[in-house]
Amino acid sequence: MDAIGAAQALSEIGYLLRQDPKEIYRARAFSAAAWALALERPDLTALHRSGSLTSIEGVGEGIAKVLKELVENGSSRYLERLREQMKQEARGDESALDFADYQGDVHSHTEWSDGRATMLEMAEGAQALGYRYLGITDHSPRIKVVNGLDAARLVAQAREMADVQSRVDGVTLLQGIEVDILEDGSLDLPDAVLEILDVVIASPHVKLRQEPAAMNERMLRAVSHPHVDVIGHPTGRRPGSREGATYDFEAVFKEAARHGVALEIDCDPARMDLSPELARLAMDCGCNFAMDADAHAPAEFAYVPMGMWMARRAGIPKERILNFKPLDQLTMASQR
């Protein structure tokens, strides 16, 4: 098993452990080790032969034992036991997804809002990974602490994007926004602003425990909006620390499919949203997907290869995931 495959196994272990509040620190340790593998891509076989698996950042003796079994057998008894305990066993129809085919990420943040890197640094990070495109989707103004962008700041950001684009070859920058879905289902910016952007990700961030019927109407309105391309982290959950929104998932997913709006699989280990179970339901409802890092710094692009197991587990073929499409087809999907 190579480093990416091992990263996905450790990421899944972290995900399963997060569902037990007593295991939150162990969960974070496995997620951190998975992130290190996805970033560095070490030769696990060579490290195993030399007895040096613990030289990987974040890998102690316990995680090294899991890696040793993954290298030797291609599987982990610990992972299988957790799947059984959590009643989330693997099914026999997982899809085959290869990160080498991943064309680009459409959900990322910069210092224009709550990111920790400049637009140039994010673009160069995407370039280093061989991405063909990158969506710069900083926040809208609703949540004050993230320093979101209004129309005037989006214009200023567009000027910077033109400069950055001239300095970065091979990766096309897409100007977008992660716009808040307000309590009534309307969006946090006017249509006249949204319609000129390359990609619009509408996300629920606040009032996630809204009464289910009201939440249902809220989400139905959002997926029906003519300028929305993707619903970001569709439940807003944070496993182990925050429950996500509850609504009629099947009804909302069917409406999203009807309007050509993709649902996001957010690979941030603190989110992992949609879950494999809900992603499978969404696929059965006819939805397409965006599989993104929701990166706030270049190193977080590694969340995608470590989180790809979720889409695999859901059985989603790459033809249904926007990020595996070339730019011209992605743009067509965005414009519907």
C-alpha cells in the first residue's frame, strides 16, 4: 500500500474515532498522521524495512503498528474492528478513484477572508500539485469574524487575481465566493454579484439546529437558486464536536439534482461532510459532487487525497465528481 492509500485508511480511522467523544484525541492523532502521509508521500515499504515508520511526523508506536499491517497486508484489523463497532462496514461496490486524475479544487480561502495564505501562495500550492484550476472562494460578509467580501472587495480581489494569474502558469484561477445560506434560504449577496462569479458555493454556517421543517425549506430554496453551483459541507457538522443540520435529505438532494447543483464532500478531517452514507443517498438521488479540501493554507490541499475514501465508500464514480473534469467541462457544469 502506498502513502496515499495508507493516508486514507488512517483518515477513516480518525473519522470513526471522532464518533466517540472519549476518543477525540486519538482521532486527531490519526488524522494528523494521515495528513503527514498525504503531504510528504514517504516510501512506506522502505521505511518499514528499515524499522523507521516512526520517523514520519505524528506517527508513534501505535500508529506505526497500523501502518506496518497496511504495508504488509494492504488492510488493517483495527480499522475493520472500528467499522464493525460503528456499524459502518465497507460495502462491496466501492468506486475506484485515483488522485492522479484530480483536476482541481473549487473551494479554497485566502487572506482576503479567514485563510492563512495569500492568493499567490494558494495558487502556487495548486500549481505544485499539478492542478489545472483552483477556485478562490472566500467568505461572504454575514459572519463578521471571517472578514467576508462584499461587492466592493470582490472587485478589488479580482484585480489581485489578474495579477496573480499573470505570475502562475498552468493553473487557471476561478473567482468565486462561499456565500452563507441565510435562515430563510436566501443568500448573503445579491444576484447581481453572484451572477458574475465563476463559482458560487452556498453553505449553511449558522442556525444549524433550526427546526427541521424550516431547515428543509431553507435548503430547498438554496439548491433552487439559479446562481448556486455547489452546496458546501451540506450539513455543517463537525464530527465529535457539533451535530449537523437535520432536514429531509432525500427531498433536498433530489431538488439539487433537478437544478444541476452539486453537493460537496468536504475533505477537511474536522468536517468530512457529506458523510459516506449521505453521499450514497445523494448519488442515488441523481446528484453530482464537488470533492474539495476547503483549504485555508496550501498544506491543506492534502485533505483531498486523505479524504477521498469517503467518495470511494459511497460508490461515486469519477464521472459524477466535478473535480475530475477538465476546465471546459467544469465551466459548462457551472453555467448549466
